[in-house]
Amino acid sequence: MGISKIRSKWVDIAKGITIAALVLIHIDYTFPDSKLFPISVLLGGVWRTPVFFIIGGFFIKEEKLISPIAFIKRKIETLYLPLLYFVIPAVLLHNVFFNIGWYDTASDYGNKIISYWSAGEFIKNIILSVCLAGREPIMGAMWFVYVLFMALSAFSIISYVLKKIFKEYKQYEIIRLIVLLTLCVASCTATRLYDFTIPRFNNTLTAIWLIYCGYKIKNQLQWRFDNIYILLLAAVILYHNATIVGGVGLNVNYYNDAITLTIASVAALYVVCFISKKIEKNAVGTFFALCGNSSFYILALHFVGYKLCTYFLMLCGADVSLSALKAPTGNSTLFLILYFICALLFPLGFRWVFRKIKGWVKQQILQLQS
């Protein structure tokens, strides 16, 4: 999502698998879980967001990282502004969503009840959105982009400061590792031991550590993700963590501890990337690569995709809730499949149409200028 102009298909596939897992977990469906086979956790509950953050560090370059002004300016262009292009219109349409039935005053939207806004509340929420604190339900998944932007920016600033203090390379690297791990531990400790979690702050400290892990794995350790024995080891670690520890919720900074999070997330990363490389040359891989390349759009619009699928099911006579934020499957496997497909295809279609319109407008402007 705006990390680099250089694209690797298998990385896009890994991002596509991860974003697909996020879409799947956001569907309100009760999987046939058991103690030995916690399917919902294995399908993404334990790894989807951490893996996405780790991949976010894959194409960071040290020389750019330690130049925070240019680095953050680039992230404003590729993450922050595109985020606002989706969030601000959604905020402006808040009351419209009530009028068309997408919201109601009785449903639970992220553990809170919402209502119509006054003019003052519109202004307040636009300001909150611009100040990295937007919480419009239909854009609920965009917390990830807020945190990713803040984590990348903080990573750059921390690296710059430490580089100024510690000139010797090895010392700088060791101190940076200690500092970033300490921040993650402090974040987890505040959440788990003291129930003290500042939204978009605690999980930003966690995200910096995960991004750093991805940066080290891809750029310095140069993992190839092609060793079958490491795959088997990673699969065992991932399975054991899923059955004993359970899922994580980085949106509320919920995870067992920093060490378990790191080991399990890296194990999951290896499994996902190994699979991605294996399917790189077939049609399935191509589709997931398209999803990964369009992950920003899927993240922003998959809840809208759920709504469109709900309209279709209502037209077919199904009794489903239009105001529910998560896709209301009623535990129907058919509905699960339909919602999943729609939540992926709608953002892909939106992106294609948007780019066609954008290209046409640019062409018309050039013709007028000539």
C-alpha cells in the first residue's frame, strides 16, 4: 500500500492473501471451531494484521528511512492523503447512511452506538479524521492505514535520532532493536497489565516493531521463503499459537505478549510467503496479486461491498440486516461465499473504473491545454 514503486508479484500475492483473510474475518459467520482446530483463528484471526504490518517493512530503504522529512512527505502522498480521500466523504455522508438504512441507532458499531450528527458534530469528526483519529463505521478498517502511517513516520524519526547519536553501525543497529522492542513491550504491558490503551497510540508502538521485523527480514536477512523444512517448523509454531494463545486484535492492541506476537507473526509470514511463491505463476496467484496490488481499495471499500451484497440478497427475498456493519450471513455458507466474493470484487471494480475516469479526465485536460 504505497510502500515502493518496485513490485514483486509474490509480495503482492502475500498481501492479497492477507487482505482476503481480513475480509473473511469481518464477515459475521460462526466457523465450526474446536479446541484442536480453531478455524477462525487459523484463517486469519491470529495473523492477518501482524503479517500485513510486517510486509509493510519489506521495501523500506535505510538511506530513505533516516531522512524523515522526505520519508514522511512520501508517506503523506501515498498513505495519508489517499486515506482522507475515502474517509472524509464517508464522514460527510454519515447522516445519509442513516437515511438509506446503512446505519441505525440500535446496532453495535465497534462497541458503540451511533446517531445522527449536528453541523457541529460534522465539523468535529472531520477534524478528528484529519488529525488521525477518524472513526466512521463504514471506514472502520482504515484504522490500519492511520496506524501504518504513524508507525512508518515514527520509525523514520526514531532511526534518524538514533543514527545521529550512535555513529557506529553495529551499535546503532543494536540500540535501535532494543529501543523498538522496548516500545512494543511497554505498549503491551500498558494494555495487558494496566488496561491502559490510548487508541492509535499503543498499537502504533506495536506496529513499529512489526514493521521493523519485516524490514530486517527482507532487506538484511534476505529470507527467500522457499525452504520446506522452515515452512513445516513455521506451520507448527503457527498452529500451536492458534490453539493455545488464540487470536490477536491489534486494532485494540490485544495480544498475549511481544515475544509470542513476534514469533507467531513471523511464522505466519513464512507460511503466507511460501504459499505466495508457489502460486506465483498460476491464475489463483494472479488474482491474489491483483488483490494485494489493490489492498488499499479493498481495505477501504469491503464494508461497502458487504452492503451491496446485502441489497442483492434482499432482492432475492433473504432476511438480512442492511444496517449491520459486518456481513450478516446468518451462518449460511452460501452467504459467506457471496459476501466474500462481493467484498473483493467491488473494490477491484471501483479501482478499475476510477482509474479509467482519472485517465480520461487527464487526457481531456491535456487536450484543452494543447
